[in-house]
Amino acid sequence: FGAVLCLTCLAWGQDPTKVEPKHYKLDFENDRVQVVSVHYGPHEKSALHEHPGGVVVILTEAHLRFTDENGKVREIFSKPGEARWYPPFKHRVENLGDTSYDAVYVGLKNKMAAANSAQDPAAAVEEAKKIVAESLLAAGQQ
């Protein structure tokens, strides 16, 4: 699914905020995370893009189809308030629903994404929440 952004420098070949600015908007970034708003209107599709390892937080109910770079298809159903861990991945997205889909993707930069991709997903979600809280607190103090 989803909600995440080269892992050492965040310079991917298909950065969603550059390849798909209609669907992905950069909200916040520092040396640890990249926070991206995700929006797909009803039945909208994306081009192939990449996400680093990270957590997606679902804001609206959705039925999505992900197709990876090898053509493997996976359908996802999500509910508002869910948070899911995703390792680094490339995919195309299609909103199969009749309503808009909104989420926030918190991509972990550098070694954190690689380390967290091997962890328990619940632990990765908690680590991402901690990082986001610290980052937002630091941003508010500037």
C-alpha cells in the first residue's frame, strides 16, 4: 500500500513528489524524514514511482491497486486511522474507489529505513511516530 523515500540521500530515480506532483506533496523534510501528503481522486492512477521505507497513515477509506515494477498486482483496503509499515518499494497506484483517497507517508531516510525494514512493523510505526513528533517539535522551535 499506501502512505515511504537512494536511502542515503533520498535521491531516487522516481521521487513521487517530482514524478507525481498531482498525487504527492512534500509537507516536511529534514535529515531524518520526509513527510508527504498523498491524494488520489476517484479512479485516478499514478506513474511508476518509489518510496523509501516508512509508515503511511490513512486519512480516508480506500480500495487501491498497487502494481510493482515486475507487474505483480496487490489490492489494498484501508480505513481512516490505520498506520502501516512499508519497506522501500516501487509501484503504480490506482484508486479503485468512487471517493478520494488521502494519506500521509512518512519516509525514513538514511540507515533508519534499512534498519526498520527488518524490524517488527509495529516497532517501525512507533519509531516513525517518535521521529515525526521530534521533527515537528524541532521545526516549531525554529
